[in-house]
Amino acid sequence: AGKAGERGGGGFVAPGEQIGPLYRVGARHFAVHRCRPSEDPAGSENRNFHERWQRLVIWFIDGASAIDLDDDRWEVLYIFEVSSATEVEGGAIEATFGREDETAADFAKGGEAAASAAAVPHPLGGSVLGSVGFASLHNFRNPVKGTRQRVCQALVLPPYQRMGHGAQLLTRITQCALEQDHVSEVTVEDPAPGFSKLRDACDLALCTRLGALDGGAPQGPGAADASAANPPSSTPSPPAPLDPRGLAELKGLTKLTEAQAVLCHEAHALRSLELRQTPAQSSEASLEGASIEGGAGGGG
């Protein structure tokens, strides 16, 4: 993580600490910072920066209201565009989005660009070129059940939309939650339809990366022998039914809500079923679906 309040070449002090490596979209580079506004005194440069973002919220989010910047339960994540990696030497960039047109859907499919693109040098807290987006988190603290983090506001400014920044925000939020033992769950407050689709894609990608949806894998002391006797096939096996115990384990591993955990399990089951179909079966299913739609249209 970068140091709190690092100053870029242009004199702007990015509030908070950088979380995770930098990432790029095409040839442009971006950093995500996390901060707690209540730690910045009234009248300070950082507090004024938080207030300016809150004034933007009411113009872009329907029914939004400003958060209480003095409440220590609020945290904010900001995305900043930073200077070109060729200017200086330093840390590494996470090459998550390698093309200008790569979307969160591409990211959820496995991040082909991330696998093929090499990390490029870049300093932590380099020159800040501009603000891209932000998300606010509210921590509901419970001494027994742990802290529930709720994403209450999320905004990517229009010039940067549909470039994968929203997926980066959600991914970093979940990753931070997984690294904090006191956080038990990550939720979203009244998401818009588009944000719900983005959330579903990111949650499914998270479960896939953690291997939380792999069904039928042998467990226990004899797992290695069982795996050797039954080598995995190239076609994924369908996951086991999600019983209450399995649901609790999935929620504990991913810190998703119950509804999101069930949705990810069902999406993974559907995907494994589609991959196991032969081309003839897939063609037959497509023709059957087309005939049903045609019948429904004729009846209308």
C-alpha cells in the first residue's frame, strides 16, 4: 500500500492509502486509495476534497444524500488516474484491463488480458492526473456477528465509464473485506439494475478465483489419493447441491450475502451444464428455445 497523503508531481495530495497494485486501461494508469474522512480535520484540503465529491453525488445518483464526514463508520475509496509509467521507476501495475473496450463481463470471464499482459514499472503515489470515481462504505458494527460493510454510493465520472473502473472498485472492496477478520459480510444498498449486473459479475469472478464453487472435489486426508485415481476431466463437474452447511461455508469464504452466494452457485451450475452439453445438444436447445419464442410471439 502507498503512504497516506502522497503528493503527486502536480502538487495534489491524494487522500488515504493506496490499496492493491495500480492497474491500467489501455495505455492509461490508475490507482485506488482508501481513506476515512472523519480523520481529516474540518477545513483541511482532504476534507474539502471529500465535500466536493459529495456535492457531485446528488447530480448523478437518484435520491442520494451526502454522508456524515464526521462519522468514523464511513470509509471512502477513490480512483485516480496517474502519470505515465515511462516517467519514473518503482512498483508494479496489475494489468487487469488491457484494452479500451474491455468490460466487467470480460473481467468476469477470466481476465484474459490480465493473464497475457506483463506488469510495467510505476511508483506508488505517482503524479495524479485526475479523479475518476469513488465509492462510500458504511460499517455496521456488531460485537457478536462482526462488521457488515455496506456499499452506499458508487460513482464513476462519465468520461471514464464502461472502462472497468466499477469492477475495480468492487473487487478492491471485497478484497479488503477478506483481509479484515472483523468484517463478516459485504452488502450493497439499493443497487441500480446496471450496478446489480456488475455486482453479480464481480461476485462470480471472486468465487471462481477462490475456488469456492468447485463441486465434487474430494476432501479430507485421502483427497490426494482420490484425485490421483480419478484425474479431473477437461469438462468441469457440476457443483454439489447447496445445503445449509455448504451455504454457510460459501458465505464465510467469500463474505457475500446469502442471496449473492446462492446466485453465484446457480450461475456456476448453469455454466458447468452448458459446458457439458455436446454441440448437437446445444443446437437442439437453441432451436427449441426459438420455437417457444416464436409460439409466444404468435399468440400475442
